[in-house]
Amino acid sequence: MNNGKICVSVCAETADELIEQIKHAEDLADIIEIRFDCLDKSELSIFDDKKRYEFYKKLPATKKSYLTTFRPKEQGGSREITREERDHFWNSGYETEWADCEEDIIEDSFYWLWKERICSYHDFDGVPDDLIEIYERLKATNADVVKIAVRAYDITDTISLWKLLERWKSERESLKAKKLKEIEELNRKLSALKNTVSPPDTFLRIIPIAMGESGKWTRILGLAHGAFMTYASLDSGSETAPGQVSARDLREVYRAKELDETTEVYGILGGSTGVSLSPYMHNAAFRYHNLNAVFVPLQAHDLNAFMRRMVKPATREIELNFRGFSVTIPHKRSIIEHLDYLDETARKIGAVNTVKIEGGKLYGYNTDAEGFLAPLLDSYGDLTNTRVAVLGAGGAARACVYALQTAGARPTVFARDLTKARSLADDFQVELKELPKTENRKPKTLFTDFDILVNTTPLGMKGKFENETPATADELAGLQLVYDLVYTPFQTRLMAEADKAEVPKIGGLAMLVAQGAAQQKIWTNLEAPVREMSRAALERLR
Ligand code: NAP
């Protein structure tokens, strides 16, 4: 458990909408930030004190604290606001407990009348080189809290911000020690008068935020490392800044307020982590076992820089207590050179989807093959001599072919680009066939010699491929089973084609959960709560 707070930002154009949002935020927030800059000008009559007072009276009474923000567009606010409007706003006595003011307005306002004051700095384009000077400047305003929000495009962009949090922490510790000494001295003098004073319990606080998907982990782990507050959106889809996590996810999925500096940190390490189901699945498992562990998105484009600057004990610049990763596209093969140990299955497949970190050493495994096979054996049974058409020749196909061979099946790989697929065929000594576009296949007999069809291409996946299928119903007729690795959407176009052909099917979610359960076993040595993991992934998917 930590002392941090979750602040839910509400942002609406009309007072009525705003009030609805506030009511909705109440259960989730410790502090509710009212983004006055979101309100339409006509709703918030800045220069009409009476009207504005009327507006203010409409705000629902709440046990939570309100935070006032009125940010101009150039500093990340939602509309153009003139200096005159800002001056008037900050000098006309709104009375919420908290105020968040930008640096440039502080000296000219009655900001000091607010009980608790945040002085904030935002950079939506990157991370400034002079972060420390900015911090010192904000500190010099004598605000109660300094907020610095910068934009991270890659995960290592977050390092300087995190170092700032560490700097603040050590400053606070030495200041506390100094104050304590002064107080002790004073109490010694006062003892003759039988009087004592207590040390102050408030020091400058800090809110460091790295915006963007690559910075999301700072929003989740910040509170555990001393950050005063983290900002959350009301719902997924109503974010007021890039990379914001919903308040419900922060509380219930990531348990951000329950984490501390000893929390074991795991994460999904990939080039695009925004829509991953893994945090839902793995955090459900950690919660089930009541472990002090969390699973966060770690979006890294430059894997080498991430491993060097944030992971490897000899070279890392910050300490995050990383214990393991789920590795995904495009790092499954390139991670291998960073490992101290490679498991035999991962070596044979030539890809790693699981890293465990223990005693400073990195161990690589591949649970995709096991995850792929478990639901297949459940639905099909013995695979000996079963003829399987594997569509696609990427990372997932390698794991599937390996798994099928170990189970005694006879896989054939179908790929659109035979040259690219050659290494897979050679490595596993399997037959390779061309996969022409569906519309170019005549007659429709490509899969007539097979028992099972497995799709490992992204065709059918949410986004640009959603309406596509690697095979049509007339081509599937006669097969015993169709297995689609794609899991978003839950029911893919290929699965609909299988229904049409009356062929049994398995969707990708079963494999996702099974490979995740095997990862849990590697990381925690405990039996994974498969039902909870599956439910969490499914709920998110829906
Ligand atoms: P990958 O390494 O990028 O391989 C994708 C393969 O599909 C490549 O052979 C690629 O061919 C082929 N492909 C791409 N677009 C195609 C198209 N339009 N038509 C025909 N073939 C096409 O990706 P991966 O890691 O193997 O993942 C593939 C899919 O499996 C993804 O949808 C992923 O989400 C899913 N997956 C699911 C699980 C699970 O647990 N359910 C686990 C792993 C992967 P080229 O080389 O010619 O581009």
C-alpha cells in the first residue's frame, strides 16, 4: 500500500455533462480534476462573476476533493484561452481545495489562496533536456506539489523523468533528516519549559508523468515510488492526455495504490502494447495469488537501448525491480542475444516469448508451443499422423510447427512469400506450399488433403484485416478442425467461415490464455488460475 492518490480528470463542454461525469468519477477518484478549460465559453462566463458563481454552486457536494485546472491550449488545455481570461479566472476566488496552475501565471494570481497548490509543466512533444532546471524553477514557486508531464515516444525517454523522481526522493530524505535535527535541538531547549514541537509532515511533493503508450508504466508505478498522484481517465476512450489509464484499470487491474518499491514488476515487451490483453490476464493471476507483483505495458521500439539502460544490472540507469517479460512482435527473436540462458524449446523454435529475471540473470523460454498445443489436444485428441495446414510462416508459425511435430502431427506450411518462408521450412524440415490470395485460388482444393487448418497470419485481426479470411467456407468443408490464432475479435471472419462449413473451430483466446498460464508457472512457480485469467481477458475483449 502506498500513500499516492488517483486523480480522475473530468472534461466536458457543458455544465450538465460535467456534473454527470463528476458523479461517475466519485467512486473511483481520490481527487476530481475539473478541467474548466474544456467547458464551452458560454457555459463558464469568465467575466461575469454572478453567472460564474451560479455555475460553481451547481457542482455536486462530494467527499472527494476538487482540483481546479484552467489550462490554455498551448500548454495542453482544450481551447484557446487569452491571458486576460486566465488572469480573471485565477483571481476571482474559485474555492476548490486544490488548484493546478501553470508556471507563467503564478506570480500574477491569487493562486496562493488555494489550500493546496500544484505548479505544472507540460511538454507534449518530447522530454526537454533541461528537466532538472525546470524542476528547480517550479520548486522555486513554493507550490505544494510540482507536476511535470512530458511526452515519451520510446520507453527509454522516460528515464530522465524517473531519475527526477529519485532526485526528489533523496532531497526529501535529507530535508526530513535536517528538519528532524532542528526539531530535536529545539525540543532539547524547550524541555525545561516542558514543551515540545512536532516535525512537519509535509514537504514538497511531486507528480512525474510520461505521456504516451511508452510512458504508461510511469502512471502505474509512480505512486509506488513516491509520486504524490497519478491522473486517470473516467473510462477507456475518455482520456484527457496520451497514455492515460482508466481509473478503474488503475485501481482494479494494476492495483496502483497497493504497490510499493518492493513490488515485482513484469510487463509486455513489444513494439505496440496498446491493445494487449496480457496486463488483464496476468494481473488477474497475481491478484488471485495475492502476490506483490504487477504486469505493465512496456512499449519499446529500440530493444537494445531498453535492455541496456533499464534492465541489465551492470548498465541500467534506474531500478524498477523487473522480474520478467512477455515478449511480443517484433522482439521475439532479437531478445535472444540479451539473455544469459536459453531454454531448449525456445532454442529449437528460434524465438522467446517469456523472460524470467532472477538473481540479475535473464532466462528465456517459449510458451507459445505449449499454449498452442493445449487447446488443440483438448478438442482434437491424439495428433499422431494428423495432416495440418499451417498458414503463415512468422514467429507464431515456428512455435506451431515445432509443437505439431513434437505431438506427432505432419504440418505443411503455406506462405505467400516462399523465399521468406524457406528458413522455417528448412529449420523444421517441413513441406512448403504457396498461399495465393483467396480470390486467386481455383479450384478451391488447396486444403483438401488436410485434417486441420491453423491460421497464423494476421488476416481477420481487428483493424485493416478484420474483414479478411485466409480460407473460405467451401475450402474448409471436409476438414476436422479450424484453429485461428487471431483473438481480436473474439469471433473472426475465418471462424464464421468454419461455422458456415460446419467445421469445429478453436479461437486464439484459448492459446493466449494457455501460453500466459505457462508464463505464470515459470515466473511464480504456482499453478496459474486459468479460469480467472481467461475471464479477465474475455471481459476486456468484450
Ligand atoms: P509475424 O511474425 O509477423 O508473422 C505473420 C505471418 O503472416 C508472416 O508469415 C506473414 O507473411 C504472414 N502474413 C502477413 N500478412 C499476410 C497476408 N495479408 N496474407 C497472407 N499472409 C500474411 O507474426 P506472428 O507473431 O507470427 O503472429 C501472427 C498472428 O498470430 C498475429 O495475428 C498474432 O496476434 C497471432 N498470435 C496469436 C497468439 C495467441 O496466443 N493466440 C500467439 C502468437 C501470435 P510475410 O512474411 O510475407 O509478411
